[in-house]
Amino acid sequence: MKKSFFSLLILTIFLASCQKEQNPFQISKQHIGLLTDSTQVKDLEIIFSKDSIVKFISGDEFTGNKNDIEIFEKGGKKLLSLTPRQSLDSTSVIESVQIFDSRFKTDKNITTLSTFKDIESNYKISRIDNLINSIVISVNEINAAFSIDKKELPANLRFDMNLSIEAVQIPDNAKVKYFFLNWSKL
């Protein structure tokens, strides 16, 4: 009896020590490192304890504007910009995250340095939106939106916002300008 209990204890300790630690730069549908789609604003100090958090407070909670929270490394490099669902509410969850640092990557190695071909080769494109200065490629599989500057497109696609842009019209080497994860609950 003591031998089996001791063996079970050793096995438990061994399995606990083999547990994989969360990569702080890993992106998935519901998390970016330790930040999840259910993280509250008040928990950011703990999650980013080694980084600097900058909160922009407009001073008027009746404006309806969201106050972005920016995360910087201690050395000053900008990592993320977080938008809470509710302004000036410490219990609010994060609605969207803009990724600036190229170390953040998806399971399929998509980063801010990726190209359209990288996105198209690894994910099913859900939608392409034609905006004034950019196009936005949505990937529902990971709740992501990738913005590509229209300067990366052929000249005949740059100026007509009513034009429906298809994936085959976007050059493979078009670079990602912005990368967002959207956790808004509709």
C-alpha cells in the first residue's frame, strides 16, 4: 500500500513538473499569452507585471469613447493596444487587441511581419472589406482581422471603395499593416 502511494506521488510530481508553461507571445482564438477573452481590466497589472501599462483617460465618461490601454516593454517597445468593452470600468473585459510586436504569433506562425500569402496559405479567409486606405482580411477561425495598406494593391484597386476585392486580386507579397484580435460578443 505504501509502495503504490509513493509511486502515485512520484508520478503526480513528475507530471506536474512536465506541464507546459504558457508562451507569453502565443496567439489563439481566445488568448494572447496570459491575456484571455475573459480578462478584466483590473487584472492587467498582474498579467503584465513586467511591462508598462498606459491608460488613456478622456475624463468624460459620457462621451462614449473607448479608452485604449497600451502595453509597453520596460525598454519602451510597444507590444499591444487593448480596447475594453466599457470605458472607465475596471471589471470590463477586453473587446479587441491590436498587436504591434512581431514576437506575437499564431499557432501557424502568422505575425505582424507576415504577408497575404502567409495568411491565405494557413487560414480560411472569411471576408475582405474595402476601406478608404486599406483592406481588412477577416479570419473567423482565430477572431483576427489583418489590415493591408492599399498601396500594396495594384493601382486599379486602390481608389474605388465600392469595388468588391477578391483574394486572387491581392498580391502574395502584400504586407500586413495591422493585426487585430476581436473578442466582442455579439
